[in-house]
Amino acid sequence: MRRRPLVLVGPSGAGKTTIAARLVAEHPDRFVLSVSATTREPRTGEHPGRDYHFVSRARFRAMIANGELAEWAKVHGEYYGTPAGNLEPGAGGRPIPVLDIDVQGARQVMEHASAALVIFIVPPDSGRWLRRLVGRGTESPRQISRRLRTALAELRAASSFGAFVVNEDLGQAVEQVAALACGPSPGRKQAADMRRLCEGLEAGARREIARLERVTRTESIE
């Protein structure tokens, strides 16, 4: 039986990267992480072929021109992309490829591989989601506000994807993703439930953006 590629998307802080890693760790016979190509230099501890396919800019441009990438984007001056070969569906004993990408990349993948299953990972509520984002303490109010604006756009796009999983409990979320990957397509009721949840998250994000903008204005005056 051929099984469709699995794509995990969601706003920053939703936990999609953690779910993808846990899914592969717990079910290595059923799932494998898709390894992206990038033009940036390897970081300490990263290994070619395991973490990324590290390529030159010339090679990356050739991959684009030759249609070798299912999706790609330029991020902070460097290029990242998913090799089209990574999307070949699992057949027989082959594991299902798992992609952890953004909404824009997911749309490109859907154009390249219409059979791909895209699962939108949703935070359980705005309170826990915002505490996770704001509580990191590594970014300025302006930077957090920018990330939240991006998250708003991603939440508005959620209903255009095939399924969603609420990441309230990590273990349960992983098993729900695994079940969806090999099960039937979700129905319309799930999409309606997701829209209501995302509307609540959007409202919380807008309130936090307004608060952060007040903080930024106060800091600029001081």
C-alpha cells in the first residue's frame, strides 16, 4: 500500500518540530524525517545528510532550475528547500516522509504532490501558546510582535489544509498524527472545529500584539 507524504505546519510555538521528532523516534519503521537542502554553513554538531544537505548557492540555483525542489524559500539570506525525491510516498516497507515546514512551503508541496497530507498543529489555547512564545525571554517585544503577526496569517490559512491536531498533550498529539497519516481523510466537522479554535487564538494574538506595541512605544519614549 502506497502512503502519502506527511507535512506538519502551524504557527511558531505550536510544537510541530517536537511532534515530528517524537513521531520518528517512536515509530522509526513507519516514519522518516525529510532532510532539507540549504546553502548555509553547517553548525556545530550538524552532519551532512542527517541534518541538512549542505550545498553551494550555484548547486541550489541549479536544483531550482531543474525542478529538483518541491518547495524552497530564502530565509535570513540563505536558501532552504525540500528535494522533490523526499516526497516519494512510502510503499511496502518504506517509511512515510515527514516534513516540518511553514505554510508557504506547505502550499508549494501541495502543488508538487497533491496526495500529501498536511496536518495543521494547533496550540490548545491562547494563554499557554503566548506564554510559550513570550516566556522564552530571548527576543525583544518588537521581534515577538513580528512573529505573532506571521502567526496570525498562518492561523487564518489553517482551514485550507486537510487536518488538524491540537497539541494539548504531546504524547496524544503524536499518536493522533500517526493515526491520521495512515487513516482516512478527516471530514468537514474537524475543519469547522479548527476554525473556531483558531479564531480564539487569533483574538489572543491580537491582544498580545497591542500590548507589545504599547511596551515598545513606552521604551522609545524613555
